[in-house]
Amino acid sequence: MNAAGAVRSTSSPARIELAELIRLKPAGESLKIGALRVRATDAGGHLSRLKGRGVEFDESRPYQPGDDLRTMDWKVTARTGKPHTKVFREERDRPVILWLDLRRPMLFATKGVFKAVRAAQTAALVAWSAVANGDRLGGLIFSDREHVELRPRLGRRAALRMLRVICDRAFWDPAYAAAAAAQPHSLERLTRVARPGSQIFLLSDFRSLDASFERHLRQLARHSDVCLVHFFDPVERSLPPPGRYRVLAGSRSVAIDTGAAAERRAYRDRFLERRAALAKLARFPGVQLLECGTHGDPQKVLSARFAGR
């Protein structure tokens, strides 16, 4: 099975299996996750610019007092008649942090698979990319009732640890989630896992955007790069023509009536307001926005932003 087929193939539209996420390894390895922008040396990002000797030549620049004479670029100095020094860059592992929303609204689809399934596939692609890049992988996986914090670690075992948590049946049982008590803000919890210089992926339908979310997002984006991945079902964007339809929600098939024009407009407006709010958040420095439908391909969505190796 090719990479695209592995993303499209699921045994059930309503849940994901570990073997299916493991099969996404080649697709994830084809992505280049991490180098959104170069940060100062102490921020710990990929390819951080360093004065002095490093592991890979980056560029030449005019000599500055205090530069190490061993890094002088004599060829450029001779050509320009002005002293130049070499700047090197050092490869560093960069923590990749996943914030995966598996609450009840994510257990929904009218086309394709549940939003939660697409989000889990996206998480797996990012996880395998992090392993291939030699980056530490950690995150926060949560439902209405459960949350699991994973401290960043290196290697394939870190990815498998995360994928096993994602596939835990407690996250995919709507009846279990129904008895949930109020939880502290999950994005606030992420600040305990993410460290400055991280690449953070927030995977959700973002149905509960509020001022607290914006505040915590700003806090994270001050020192890390944040990618919002918005998951949606086509029916959330625009209700189908008037009539009665059956859709999959949680473990049940339920009927919806789309006959009322006012309700149709209100439904569409709520989606557009949420999308506009996300677009506003994506204008913060260090934040970007991607979107993936339940009928979409997460690999294509990520590939459009993160070029291959």
C-alpha cells in the first residue's frame, strides 16, 4: 500500500487502530516538520545561527569586532576587499509537541471518517516526521474526561508510546465521555509540557474557542512556533438541502432535520465565525493555520506547508 493509500485506509470511520497509525510511518517520514523560522541560539530551534565554528556553513557576512579569526572567509574577503567571516549553523533536536483534542464533538462525521480519526492520523504523521528528523516528541492527548501528558522524548519508542495512548479505547467511547466533569483548560496544561523553541501542533475542531484559549495561545507563541490544524465535517460548513438525514455521532446514528431556513443560516454563520476567529489567531506572530475535512487527506494538508526532504 502506498503512503496515500495508508492515510485513506481505515478499518472503521469511527475509530483508529494502532496498526493503521504505524502504517503511516513512510508518509510521515516524507514530511519536513520543524524549521518554520530560525530563532536565536538560545531558543533551541532547527538550524540555529551561531557565531564561530559549527557543523554546516550557512553564509558569509562582514567581519565584526570579536569574531573568531579562525572563521574568516578569505575568499570573500579577497573578492570584496573587505573582511568577511563565515557563519555556521548547528543542527539541534527541536521538541515537537502535539495537542490532540478527542472530545465528543470530534467524534462526528457525515462524510469520510470522524474528525478525531483524521486528527489521529495527522498526529501520527507529525510523530513519524519528528522521529525521522531526530526531534523529541511529546504532547497532551485529551477527551472530555481523560488527559494524558507525554514529556518530550527521542526515538521510535516515543512515537509508539504516543500512538498507543491515542488508540486507547477510553478516548473513543462516547458513553464514557458523557459523564465527564469540568476539566481545567487543556491549553494551559500544555504550557507544562512545551518548552521554548518547540514546534507545537494544536489538532482540534476548535468548537470551544474563548478568551482563555487566545491568552494561552499567545503565551505559547511567544517562544514557540504553533500550527493550528482545524478539522471539520462538510455539513458543519454548509447544511445539505432541506430534508431529514442520518449522520454518525459518537457510537450512534442520529437524524437531523435541515428544513428550517433560519436554523440553516445560524448553523452556517457559527462555522464562519469560528473560521474567522481562527484566521485572526493565525495572524499572531509564530502561528499558522491549516484545515482538513473529514473527507480530506492529512498528508496532503501537511505536505502543502511542510516540504519534503
